[in-house]
Amino acid sequence: MAELAYPLPTFHFTVDLGGTIINCSEVSGLNIEVDMIEYRDGASSTFSKQKMSGLKKYGDISIKKGLFKDDKQFYTWLDAHKGNNASRKDVTVILKDEAGGPIMTWKLINAWPKKISSPTLSADKSEVAIESIDVVCEGITIE
């Protein structure tokens, strides 16, 4: 009898922000896309365009975490921008199995913060304060 195989759950993961492990509630946007280039030679006998692959591009990655007293890690990283020089870090996202071992690892190359979103404050809700940071990168490798 064949062993049952289940898809991987998404709730057990860690995020390493350039050497610092952060506890976060969500990571989204781990996308890789390839541009499509259309080309038609004027002397072509076919009346359609060729479709060629172009450059890779990577989506904005959003990392969300609970807000703690005196925790300014996201803001410190964003404030490290000096003119046109962003503070770049390699960010690693590791999906783990039940025993805590790595199953899949995404490495964001030369990542830097693009946007920070503070939590929405509301007097009539009973929720955890969640802040998020949108990060851009120059590459994503999957290990």
C-alpha cells in the first residue's frame, strides 16, 4: 500500500532578516515572473509575432508581524537609507516540517525595504497590532 502524501502546511516558517530571526505572522509575494517579448521580422512570411522570454522580475514581498513595545526593527532598516543607497540584506524564508527541519528555502538577494505599514488602530476591535514591511529584491533563489 502506498504511503499517503499530504501537501505542505504553510503555518510553520521562519524569516531571517540579514542575520536576525524575526517572528512574523505572514509572508506573501514570493513571486518570480519572466517578461514576454514580442517580435516580428518585417520579412517574415507568417503574419504573427514570435514570443520570446525576457528578463526575470520579482514581486514585492510583504512581511507581517505583531507589534511589540520598543520594537523598531523595520523602521531602523528603512532609516538606514542614505540618499540613493538602500541598506541591502539577504532575507531568507524557511518553510519547516513538524519537527522544525527545513523543507523549502527562499533566499531574497539584495533585499531592501520599500514601504512600512503601521497597524490600523480602532477602539472597537480586539485584535493584535500588526505591522508590515514591503521588501524589494534583485533575485529569489529556491534551495
